[in-house]
Amino acid sequence: MLKSRKAFVLLAVSALACALLAACVSMAPRANPDYDASKPHHRPDGFSNRYSERSDKPGLLRWQWERMRDGLPKPPAKPIVGIEPNLELINSDSTQPRVTWVGHSTLLVQIDGLNLLTDPHWGQRASPFSFAGPKRHQAPGIAFDKLPKIDAVVISHNHWDHLDQETVQALMDRHSGIRFFVPLGIQHWFKKEVKGAVLEGPSRNVIALDWDQHTSIKGKTKNLELHFLAVQHWSARSIGDRYETLWGSWAFIHPDFRFWFSGDLAYSRDTKDIGERMGGFDLAAIAIGAYEPRWFMKDSHVNPSEALQVQKDVKAKAAMGIHWGTFDGMSDEPLDQAPKDLEIAKKESSVPLNFFVLKHGESWFLEKINSRLAK
């Protein structure tokens, strides 16, 4: 009896940690220091989506109870196995674009001599707790100390599986000259929580963007533009700060390579807007995991079928699935289910689409750099 009670308590604590990734209880709103009354998505107490009302997820307790009752999520049917990263390819000084999946939403994007990371996370848990919450199931595809020199990082939003303080601090400490491009509002978190963060002046290394704003960084031969674009989602770091900082996706625009990183998103008109605004991409990295139960997750995360529609909307020639297979317990589907459902959706689609998944540590490249490195 004692053992079962202890197990239930641990499960409840773990469920609470998972819940912080999915919803937070509304409390007294705090003033938005970045508020601009001329922008419709700005609110005095934070931000809102363009095509949906704010949601406080009243079904959270129902979801947590049902998953504990039913013993969800079930374990993967087969082990999720990564591969050894091609460090020779990753450390090549070639300007040819390549993308390596580290895991979850962390990608190493290499364009024109620049090394960029998306939502970097090398931590063991995607949780505010060291003892509970989604635990890393699959090791990072590239060991942290094997990374090339990182020039820039983009953050999509502040959820614990996308913004890991320990990883951010380690990157700041190890990579001189690194710059962090973040959604509006998250710069205040950096100033408070990250040693070495500079928000103003010539040595500024944390740059906050609003939707539809862009900036550029210099590559070996040409400039790379970084565009911050709206998608439907939300933000929260703790109980009571829901919607206080912005969220979104990132477009990397270079004359030789056009890339879109979705971050987390629910299906909305935003992705059609992105396709119309940006004119298409060579590659899109689109979240495909954490979509069950659908009644609860549909306002926050696309499922694989919707991810195919997102690829069409943003006019991407190819797409890779991310946000799956890395952290346990984030939603109700098994950790290996998303790629299976993606293949089913592709077979049911009336239009053939180049939408694939990589193994942890695997690299994609726009063109073969040479036959030896590309193996």
C-alpha cells in the first residue's frame, strides 16, 4: 500500500511538471513592458494570437487524470536509435547549407559559414524540476562539447522544452561573440537569468524581435536575414505568466538557402500568411509530435496530417519533422508514433510531398558537399 501511494505521488508530481509545459493557471496579470497599442497582437498584460482567442486550458485536470488512469503514454514499440554525427561534415568550412537534428526542436543550421542553433536543449529534463517532468529519452545527436563555434541562436518561445537555462548559459560562456535572437519579452528573462547577457549598446548579444520584424547577420559571402513570424501558440514559464512573452517561428533567408523553423504551433491561417509573405522555402523544420489527446492539444500543436498542410501553406519544397522522439511524457501518443502517423498521412495525401524525419545526429544537406563528406 505504501509503495503504491508513493508511486502515485511521484506520478502526480511528474504530471504536474508536464502540465506546466501545456497550461498554466491564470493569475493577476502583470504589465507588458513592451506593449505597443498600435499592434493588434499586443495586450497591456502580454500578447495574443492573430486568429484565435486566448485559452486557459480548462481541460488540464481532465487530461492529467485520464492519462494517469489509462497509463499513458505507452512506451515506444521499438527503441528510438540515433546515429553518430558526421563531425567531419559538421566541421567542414564549406558554405553549402546543411542541417543536423540534435533532438526535439534543437537543430544545428549551417549556412554560408555561419553556425546557428534553434531552441537549444542539452538538459536531462524539459521541466522546472530536476526530479520530475519530461525526461530525456534520447541523447543529443551532437555532444555539447563537439559543437562547432556557434555564431547565433534563435528561440521560438519560453516553454521549458524550448528554452533551457543551463544550455543557454553554457553557450554564452563557451562561444565568444554568440548572439541570441529571441521573441519580444524574453530579453528580460535573459537579463535576469543569464550571466553575460547584454541588451543594449555595441556589445549587445540578446536581440528581441516582434512579429514581422527581421534582422541580418553577415556570412562568409552574403548576409543572412532572420525573420520572426507569427504562428498560433502561447508562452508560459511558470504559474501565472501565460502569454506574457511572445512566441513564433523563424525564417532564415539567404540567397543560397531559404529555411523555416516552425517552433511549436497549432494549425491556423498564420502559415498561409507566411507562405504568401516569404514566397517559399527550400526546407522547413516542422513540429510533428505532442499532439494527443487531440481534444486538448489541437489548440497548441499540429498533428502529422496538419503538418503536411503546413508544408503546403509555407510553400516548402522539402520538410523535416521535429519535436518528437526526445523527451518522455509530453503528450499521450507513444514517443515513436509521430513518424508512423506522418507516413499514413502522406499516403492519404492527394499531393506527393517530400516530408521526412531524421535520426538524432543525422544531417541533411542542400547539395552534396562532396561524395566523401556526404556519406
